[in-house]
Amino acid sequence: MARLVAALATVHNPFITAFPDAAPSEQADAVHAGFGLLRAELEHASPDWALVITNEHLRNAFYPYLPPFALGVAPQFQSVEEVRNAGLGAQVVPSDENVASQLLESVWDGGVDVAVTHDLLLDHGTMVPLHFLTPRLDLPIVHIHQATSRGPRPPLKRCYQLGQLIREFVETRPASERVALVGTGGLSHWVGTPRMGEVNAEWDQALLRMLVERRDSDLLSMSNAEIEAAGNGAHEVRNWVTIAGATRGCPAEVLGYVEHIQPWTMGSAQIKFHVQGG
Amino acid sequence: MSAFDIDKLLHSISTRPAWEEFLTQADARMDACNLTRPEREALLGGDARTLYEMGVNEYLLLRYSGWIGLGGGRLTRALVGARREAR
């Protein structure tokens, strides 16, 4: 059985890298400290590959169809140039085609029909976290995109189930293999609406408490309307829910939290799930 | 017409090269999508508020706003008070 050596969750706000000097230094330092702790966790864990779960920002799928989940199967993937809105140029991220193919078969066998793509364009949902966690882009990354950027969205329970199947897959891998999981997205935020720049700190803090206290049933019982109260971007919580499913029963810890960074339009959080193999 | 038609067009021009190419053949592309005059005017005129009120997807709207130079909080200011039609 392979070892799940790290399971992490973080925001992927592109403004952190696009406008690094815009935020008050105290808040910016706190955000960077949170990412620094995540990076230390990942480096200490020394995974052979990582799975990044983020949401489809409608750069790839949308028309003619939008699958609830899409898994990238290719030796490497390209990111889109996002200099203006994320301060990041186009980059190439190595992947592991064999692992991705086997993961796909495994989750299909488990009953979640994830779509497959051989040409997944990455964006800040992946690249902002990687900018902080693996800046050399030398760790093979397997990618799952979840459809959170418009309705209908996959149910939270389905995301959680996918996480459980990911964990089961990891446990079928060779004993020497070390695996990390990273979920990116959230907290409360509004994208492209008149409320852009607001946060729902009460919702954010309730969410973090649910994760830390492992009240997974409460987490999964959130309705779409309750999530929408924290903004259309809050639906990205599904990317964290999938990690929660993969770490069922494991304690969680908030490594960094900043309530509201006005120039960056939202708050920030980084979470570590204490997996047994880590 | 529906917001889906504008969404479809915006989705197809969601990278900078695609947006720049669109600008060289905008009429033909909008003809192909059967956009109405108000939709064309909103799209080419950078009228994010009208596009929002027409129901354009917010993520696509945000990306489009970057192409037309509505960054740095200007999109939010343009949208203040805007109301969406039911979709």
C-alpha cells in the first residue's frame, strides 16, 4: 500500500501573485506564511507525485458540454498565460500519464464516471498554489477539474465520494510510493458580480470549524443556497470537500487564515489534514 | 437569443490570442452566433453591466473584462446595482 503522505487545501486567488504589493504587508506576510507552511509540509512529505483538485474556470470544458469531473491523462500539461490577472506566464507542468490512467479506471470501477481529457489547459486554480508549493514545477502532478463555476454543479456528496475513491486508489499503489493531495479554491468570494470584493467571514469561519472538527456530515449537508450566500466562488469548496473525502477521519488543522484582504478581494486559508502516513 | 449564445462566444475567445483574433473578424463571428444589435454593442463597447444583466456567466465576464481593460476594481464599480435576469 502506498503512503498518502500529505493532504492539503488552500485558496488559489490569482490576485495574490498578480498584485503582490497591493495588500497591507501584515496581511500579505500572513498569506505567504500560510503558503510557506504548506510548502514545508509538502517538502517534508517528499511525494513521488501529487494530485491537484481544482475547479474548471470554463477555460476548457463548457461548450459543448461540462462534465462534473475531468481528469487529465497526458505526460505533461500547459498552463495558460495569465500575466495580467495572476502575474504568471505560460508554463509546462509534468504529469504521470500511467498514474492518471490507472486512477481513472479505479474511480470508474468505484462508481464515479470522471471524464477524461488529454489536453487540459491549466490556469491559476493550479498554478498559483504550485507557484508557492513547488516553484520549480518538478513534481509530477495529476489533475482533476471539478465543475463549480456554473450550475448545475456536482453534489457535495459526490465530490466526497470521489475523494474516498481517490484514497482507495492510493492504497492500491506500490508500498514505496508516496502521494500528496492538494485541493484548491474557496473561501467565500464573488466572481464577476456586483459583490466582488466582499467576503462572508462568518461562513468562512464556520467552514473551517467544520473541517477542523471533522463534522463531515454537516459539511456535506450544506445546500447550494447556503454556499451561494458566500458567493458564486464559494462553490469551489467542492475542491476541499473532495480532499475531506480522501482523508475521512483524519484530524485537520488550519495553518493560515486571513479574514479579508481587501485589495485581493477575499480572505485566505491553508489547511493540513493529518494523514496517517504523513 | 439567450445568454448561452454570448457565453458560447466568450468561451471561444477566452485566451488573449483568441480575443485578438476575434477583433479582426468580429462581425463575422457575431453573425455566426446570431447576436442581436444590443448584444453586439454591449460586447464590442465593453458594456460589462449590460452583459451581466443579460445573464452572461460571471467567470467568463470577469475574463472578458480583462480583455477590455476593466481590471483593478473597475468591473465591480461598473456592476454596482446591476440586476440579473432570471436564467
